[in-house]
Amino acid sequence: MISLDISSLAQWYAKLPNDFQKAIKSDLPDPDREDLKALSTKLAETELADLKTLLEGSTEELRALGRIGRIRLLAAITAKTYPYQVKVFKEITEAEDSEGGGHSETQVLFIEDIKAFNEAVAARVYTSNLDSVALSALNDAAIDQAPDIEPDPEPDAPAAPPQ
């Protein structure tokens, strides 16, 4: 089902844009670790419906896989056929731990990875979409939504004298 060839992670990582590389930087896992090879084999053989159970039982291996490996794993999961990816992704990141609520260690690992990746995405969206035209449109929309707020005077306009 999911193949996670540890030796290909470096090649995959090298293809990412620099800002994404910085966001998910971690040491590459040791390709000779038997437990990671076993996890890769299990991932290849596991059906999507059983993936959460496998991952929950592999916390130490996932930690050893590093952020690069976990992000690559999440990418592989989300590339699978809809609607299963949505269900599995939600199970991995959002479901509560059965032992008393909250997130499991595995979920916390994935959530932190997603947050790190999200920082790169957010910075890219922010810098590419907020030019002066977009900022002006946002300002106009904000004024329309809150008509009681007086817009700031033009920066070059003199301030009104105090009365």
C-alpha cells in the first residue's frame, strides 16, 4: 500500500523548495535501522483502514524516522484515493486517545510536523498574495464590515487641528 523507501528520502527532500526544506529539516534516518526497514515493509503491506493502528504501535520508529520521513509519509497517505485519505488523515491527527482523551504521542508528532510545514506554506502565501492591491481590497472589506470605524487619514494628509 504505502512504500516508504528510507534511502529515497534525501532525494525527495532535495527536490523541495528551500523554504520547505528549512521548515521540515531534520536528520535523515539511518537507512540501516532494522526497525525502520520493518516499518517500511509493514506500511507497504497495510491497508488504509488499518494504518492508524499500525502507526499508533510504531511511535518510536516514527520518532526515529524524523520530520522528513513523517512529512513524506503524510504526503503518501494524502495521495491515496479519496475518501479514505481524509478519514485516515483525520484519524491520525485528530482522534482522541482512547486511554483518557487528548492526543497520543504519535498524533503529537504528526501535528508538530504539520505545524512546521504550515509555517512555510503560510509564509509563501503571505508574501505572494498580499501586494498593495490585495491589502487595499482587505482594507475596503474591513471598512465595509465595520462602518462605525473611521478610516485612517491618508498618510500625507495633515492631521486635523485639536479643538
